[in-house]
Amino acid sequence: MSDSPPSVIGELQEPDSESDLAQAVEQWAKKSPEAVAIESEEGTVSYEELRNKTDHWKERLIEAGVE
């Protein structure tokens, strides 16, 4: 299992912080939406799916008043 898709990582800079990580996921989702972001025994999640899930939870937290 790798930290990032080989087809994308060569073109994008590795993240140095959590905010950089969020930006990197967004870039990877735009560049290679179907690339595997997370791989486990239970299956895989693409960068597009990861972005959609994080956007969903971000909206839910904002609605709940979390800043």
C-alpha cells in the first residue's frame, strides 16, 4: 500500500502539514479522481470518493456550529 498514487505523486508536491494534505487530496482528486487514496482489507476509496466524504462531513460540522 502506498501513500499516494504513483501516477500522480510525481506531478504534485508531497504535503508537509494537515492543511497541505487537504490541498493535496483536492489536487489528486482533480488530477486522478479514480486513483486509490485509501486501501485496506475492507476495500479501497478513490480520491474523488474521499473528497466527497470529507466535503459532506465538513458541511455537517458547519451546520452543527463547529468552527
